[in-house]
Amino acid sequence: ICLAFGAYGVDHATRARKVEEFLKGKPASAPVILEAVQLLKDVISPSEGTTHPEYRVSLAVSFLFSFLSSLSSNLNEPAKSIAPNGSCAKSSPEKHDEVASDGLPIRSRQELVFNDEYEPVGKPITKAGAELQASGEAVYVDDIPAPKDCLYGAFIYSTHPHAHIKGVNFKSSLASQKVITVISAKDIPAGGRNVGSAFPMLGDEALFGDPVSEFAGQNIGIVIAETQKYAYMAAKQAVIDYSTENLEPPILTIEDAIQHNSYFQTPPFLAPRPVGDIDQGMSQADHKILSGEVKLESQYYFYMETQTALAIPDEDNCITIYSSTQLPEITQNVVADCLGIPYHNVRIITRRVGGGFGGKGLKGTHVACACAVAAFKLQRPVRMYLDRKTDMIMAGGRHPMKVKYSVGFKSDGTLTALLVDLGINAGISPDLSPLMPGHTISSLKKYNWGALAFDIKLCKTNVSSKSAVRAPGDVQGSFIAEAIIEHVASALGADTNAVRRKNLHSVESLRTFYGDAAGDAPTYSLIDIFDKLASSPEYRSRAEAVERFNGGSRWKKRGISCVPITYEVTLRPTPGKVSILNDGSIAVEVGGVELGQGLYTKVKQMTAFGLRELCPDADGLLDKVRVIQADTLSLIQGSFTGGSTTSESSCEAVRQSCAVLVERLKPIKEGLEAKSGAAAPWSALIAQAKMASVNLSAHAYWKPDPAFVKYINYGAAVSEVEIDVLTGATTILRSDLVYDCGQSLNPAVDL
């Protein structure tokens, strides 16, 4: 009982002595358990500030019930079973056996199919750097040895959603005595701006809350100390003096924002467009659901490497920053704007990132800017590595959404119209939120709704800025679509998969909903994918097994579901550079960042493919390629890494660079072979090219064909899930995924 209390927000010192005394010497029978549960409910009092107190009380009671019921051989006496909330429920006389969720047969198979047409592209070669990562030798930002005189920083952040910052003091402690200084907005150089993140054409966010903190979690200052430990400890000892005089109450929810007309605008070029005539679609419906609602909460990043940066000041107002970022170019620009110096004075270097999922995007620039301001002010290197709690408080996370919908449909399940009223909690700044309406609606459009209309409100609130989290907007849009489909199926008393299948797009409706992104008819594979999973005999037998399990299990229940996915991809311009050194080794640079997704591996393969006309030994050529770290002063216009297109666009830029080198070197190769009558060795070719003063470096800036900027990826998955109805604990028992990836650049990495 004490363990349950501690885990769920109840004071550890509390003991349910009445329950203990009551249970002593009694058998674990139904009446005894019922009385114990009722006694425990009266005793529990969640600590002040505990979120969802009713749920936590219920959960603690459920743990006690679960334990006691496991000791009872028969809860069917006297002819009623008790539920953990203390109520009684009728029970059938037969014994309900629990069915174990473990011990399921696991079958796994990898079948890699490839040909030599594009060798070594398409081969399942080992991911580059895997050995370094597995052995711990891979150097991440925080592994870089500390430069001489390096200082360490930790954020002091607000705990108030909307307040004047009157001052910051420290409790007396050893850590507070170790504070060298506190960097705040006043330390931003003259000519610089108080900016911590920005994205072109979307807006920016302040680095420091000054003079007003606009959300809980906003940076107020940076504690600078001689060690990271002292910086952490001192930041925790900070006491912020707040005042709410003459300030409006904070806007915290979508409902608050709508009431106060607090919105961000979506630029017209990012706004989604409706489809068809909604009034006509509703008039064609046999049935209508006019007041459906879906509410989605947030979700945090959990990358293994938290936000981190190392800033080293250099001569002539220059600075070099090693940053864990998905946006080296934007980080460079924001740091320069913050310091008030030219962009060429700022160098961002990123070798690898320990997980991103969107979280190392605009959230990472705040840490780089903070280190840069401190290093510029103190003229000493400054590094920061956020502790997990601070990282999560500042992360922002996925956008909460509130959806109201009206949907019309025919008696056979055919959808005729959908009207969506969508509220999105964007937080305090635009960040990447103007992208959310388009992404959410794009994912929602995976079904043919007949006609589709929407009213979207991008709400400005006094909470941390929400940002891109893996498949931003698409996850929410897909969930909303499935909730509506489930609602329609329930209203009709129909099989949910039958309703899904009936409303998957035809090629014609796909073009109506997605325009040019729909592509050619042969590329539309979603129906085949869905049928492969949902219409298979195995699915039907598993669904029947789920029903049998639920009939024989009281406190654990299972469900099975098949969900289709459409993911609209947008290509963007990307640079690449290939340089052949005097010994024949090859250095490659791309705009993309290695986040663990295997980008550099695919780039290496494409380099070997692009140059194989000069050297038939593709594997030997592969060993000569090294993809070097992203450096904003070495390769410009690097854009950002995200949106699931970085590998293909970076590889195409590299292929184009290789084509330039082939054109330069082919005449020399042909000349050498004419003289010797044999194939020219790679080393001899490069030596001869060096003697002939051939430029052995080529740069390309790949831009997508205007007619093919967008396309759609298709997939589907069947998941079987078990839930403990007492505690809410869920277990994913099995997921079957089918995904149309075209021809994989590297099947091993993609798997």
C-alpha cells in the first residue's frame, strides 16, 4: 500500500493503518476485499498539486484490489464479484481464468531483395559508424574534451506562466558560492537581439523572458560555474521574485485562447484547402453525426542525448559552436542575429546527434544561443548539457489538439462529408506551428470523405512553444481520422475494417484530395497493403482469438486494429560536395545531419555508385569514402534534417557532384587505358589528374523538379494490444507493418 501511495502522489509517510488492522487474520474473500477497498478509498489523500487526483486514488485502490484478489481462490461468492471502485457487478458462476499475455510465439524473418543495377546502392551494408557507437568511441558534443578555461552553464527557468521578473537570488549553499555569474538578456551584445529560435517566414521566440516571463519553463538566465555539477546545483537554488501586477491572467488552453481571440496566423501558402461542396455532401448522407469530439494531449521527446552545445570564442568577433542540432544553418543564423554579428562570423559544427525526432530543431538553437552569449560576454569557452528534467520542461513537445466534427455517411458506410473544427495549442511562439494545419489535414485525407471542410485555429497560449515531434501533425490527423471512422462504424453497427476499406481512395479521388502529390496510378499501393493485412485469414483468426480471450479474462482485455497511413512528403533543395584527395580517398559533405537514421551510410553508397564508371570495384571505392561532419562555413544552404526526405535529396546532390567529377576524369581515364591497354587503376587515375591540374572537388545544389515536389508514402499496420483494466497498464503484444518504400537505398538500415 505504501508503495502504491508513493508512486501515485500520496505522502510516503502515510500508512493505511485502518486497512491493515482490518485485514489482519481475515480470509481474502469477496466481502473482506470490498470492505478493505472502501476503507482505503476513505484514507487516501493525494498530495497538494498532484495531477488527476481521482485517477490516482483509483489506481492505488486498484493495486490493493489486484493484490488481494490474486490471493482469493474464488471471488464468485456470494454470487457477485466486486470491482475495484467498490461497486458490485453480477458474475457468471463459472470460473474466469486469466490468460497470460507473455509466452506468445514470436516469428521473425528478414528477406532482403536487391540487384546489382545500382551497386552498391540498395545493398544491405552495415551502418557507417555502428562499431564506434556500439563501443562508446563515437564522439558526441558532450564527449568533446573541454577546452582550456572552459565554463559550464545551466538554465534558470520560470515556474510562473505569466509574471514580471523582479529579480533572481540564490539560497545560501556551496553551489551558490561557486556561481561565477548569471547571464541574462542584459548581456546580449549591443546590436544583437533577444532571440533564441527562429524559422524563415514563420516567426521567432525570445532567448530570455525579459522583463516578463510568458510561460512556465521560459529561460530567465544562465548560471555559469566551473563545473556542470555546480551549475546544475546552483540553478536549482535560484529563487525568482515574481509580480503579476497589471498583467492579464495566463491563457493556458485552447478554450482560453478561443475566448480571448489569441491566435497565430497560418501563411496562405501553408494553409490546407477544402475539398468538394460540404453542404451537398451532407445533403447526400443517410445518417449524420453532428457533435463528435476528439481531444489529444501532448507528447515529449525522449532522445538519448539531451540538448547540448559547446561555444568557443575566436578572434575578430568570431565564434565556433559544436551543437547537437538538426538545423545547423538556422542555428548559425539565429546565433549571429542574437550576437549582432555577420553570419560568416559564426561556425556551427555537427558531427552526429544522439537522437532528434524534431527535438533537436528549434529547441536546440536556444542552447546554442545561450552558450554563445555567455562565451561572447566572458571570452571563455562555455558548454551546456541539459539535465533530463530541464530538457523536458523546455522541450514543448507535440501539439495538443481539440477537434469537433460533423460527418455524413450512407447506410452502407460510404462517407459523404466531413466538417472539422480544429483547435491547436501552439504555445507562446509560432515555432513550426504554422505547418501543423497542413500536415494534420494531409494525414486526415487518407480517407475519401466525399467533401471535406475545416476551420482551424492556431492558438497562442502561455505555455512552452510546441514544436515538430516525429511526424508532426500527421500523427494527430491519423488519430482523428480513425476516431471518426470508429464512430461511424459504431453508429452503423458495422465492422470497422469494412468501413475503412470502403472509404480508401480510388485513384481518381486520391487526385482530388492530394492533387499532384497523388502521382501516377501504379504508385498507389495503399489498397493492396491494407488488404494484405486486414483481409487475411490470419487477421480474422486473431480477431476471433481476441474475442475468446476477452470472454475468459476479467481484468485484462485485448483489442486488435488495422490502420492505414498516407504520408505526404515534400522535397526541398539540398547541397552536396564530393572531393577526391591526392591518395584517392574521398571526402563527402552533405547538408543533412546524421541523427542515427543512417544518412551517412546511404551517402557513402551513392558516392561509390556515382564514381563507379571511373572505378568498377564498387566495394573498394566504398571503403575510400568518408562523410565528414556538417560545417556551416564549409557547405552552405544546408537547410535542415527532417521530413523524411534528407537521405534521398542528399544522395541525389552527391550523385550530381559525382557526375561532374566523372565528366572531368573520364578523358584522363580513357587516355591512360589507351596507352596501357588495360583498365586504369584508381590510384593512377587520381595521380594523373593531379598532374594535369584537374579540379578534384565538385559541388551540386539539387533542386526538385517543380512538377514532383511532393509525393505520398503508403503503409498500414495491425496492432494487438492488451490492457489491464485495473491499472491502465498497456502491452503491445504484436505489430505487423507493411510499408511501400519503393526501392530501398539500404534495406538493412531501413529495417
